[in-house]
Amino acid sequence: MDISTKSTQVPPPTPRPSTAEQKHAARGTTRPGDRVFLALSRGSGIFLLVIMAAIAVFLTYRATLAISKDDANFLTAFEWNTGVVPPKFGIAVLVYGTIISSIIAMVIAVPIAVAIALFLTHYAPRKLRGPIAYVIDLLAAVPSIVYGLWGALILVPHMDGLFGWLDRYLGWTGIFSWDGGAPRSMLTVGILLAIMILPIITNVSREVFRQVPQMHEEAALALGATRWEVIRMSVLPFGRSGVISASMLGLGRALGETMAVATVLSPDFDIHASLLNPGGGTFAQNIASKFGEASEFGRDALIASGLVLFVITLLVNGAARAIIARRKEYSGANA
């Protein structure tokens, strides 16, 4: 018996359209409204870059005029005398005060804010979530000068007990030694900044934790995990990048806070080893307190310090973006 194999004819492959044809087809199906929106979005992004470049050019030009006449080292000098001839001014104290006060604020605010956000999203009864979230939103809307007045009239007079306790038990470290002066110090400023940035970090972290896929939490519960294990294995890994973003928003406000710091701090141009002794300064506080009475050259010097604060802020934001980019497991689109 002859067995004949039938050859199967494969249809020729359909030619794929070229890239130019694909672009032409996509362009032809794009609605006019989409093209207008694309143009507006692109223009807004370019306009933002132009504004940033204009700010950088302005600050650099005015800072160059001042630094060229500075008789001291702008980066290391411990004085600010722009009215003498030749002028002498430096930012060493301002850099130290800005960074130290912001670090204190972040160390205090971030753990508390994350804990509040977790409580509101996973522990609080439904009747308590609304009122607590409302109060936190109100705190975020309070103006800085109100925080400053509260800090000067309420917080500072009640810091003696805390400072005395720190001096008694931790004064041997030198960082928490106290000579009994007015508690208008960097620690007081850090505590006040922590209170100010707490609502921002809490609100953003709360919204991030609410976006955790319900299937992740249900899967962990099905495997026998406790509520804390669900948070540790599902919620925190998912929201890690969101918490970092929220922390950077709070840090940005702490770095540039002006009136509250100027109201609470007793400024001087010296770096104190102890965080409890009065004195120190920050960029924003120094600009706010000296800008009104400064001469034209003095304003250029203050603008030069503002340029340094501008650079520090850009570096902080760039570091935050780099950290978030490494956390590929978090993506709202992939949830």
C-alpha cells in the first residue's frame, strides 16, 4: 500500500508595515484634542526647565559678584560681615545648621509619620480614620509663622525639662550637654521642623499604603501571616519608594523653612558641639533676618548663600530619584 505524504502549503508571511507607515497610521488616528494635550504637556515640561535654568543663571550671576569681593573663604569662614571693607562672609555655620536641623527633623518625623499612616490604613477603626486624617490635613495647612509663634511661646518654655534630662543622662557625650541657657537651640529647631513636616509625610505615606494590592495582603493572610507580618512582607516593601518620596518632600520643607526657624532660634555664627546650647543658623533663617536691612552687596551675598541651598536641594532630590530608581519592585502601574 502506497503511503503518500501531502505537503502542507504554508501561507506566505504578511509583510509588516514599516516604521514610517506605523507612525503615519498612529498620527492619522490621533485625535486633535490628544495632539493639543501633547503639545501643552511638552510645552509645560520645557517651560519648567527654562524656569529652573533662569533661576540658576540669576543666582550664579549675583553670587559671582559677591564672592569675587569676599575677603574670607566663602565655604569655611565663621562670620557674616558684609558691611565692612573688605567684606568677610562665609557659609560654614549655615551649612552645618541647615543639615543638622533637617537631620533631627527627619529622624523624629519619619518613623512617627509611617506609624501613623500604618495605623490609619490597617489598624484604626473606621470611625477614627476620618477624624484623625482630617486633623492631619489641617496641620499640613497651618502657616509657618503660626508654627513659629507656637514654638516661641509654647515649645521653647517647656523644653527645660527635656534638656535637663538629656544633660543629666547623656551630657557625657558632649552632644547633649547643656549649660542652662535658653533652649533656643538646634534641637528645638529640629523638633519644631519635625512637627511641621509630619503631616506631609503622613499624608503621602497613607495614600501609598492604601494602594497596596488587596490580593497581596489576602495571600499573606491565607498563608497564616499575622497582621504585622502582612505589613512587613506586603505593605512596607510595596510602599518603600513612596515613603522615600514622602520623606524627600518633608526634607525639602525642612531645608527651606524660614519664619519658624527665625522665630525660635537664637542665631550666631559659631558651630556648637552640643545640640542643646543656643546658637547656630540656617540658610533660610539667615536670608530672612538679614535681607531687609542689607545693602545691595549684602543682598548679593545672601543670594550666594541661596545658591548653595539651591544646589543642596537639587542634590537631595537627585539622590532620592536614584534611590527610587533602584526600587523597581514598587510601581503603581504594575500593582
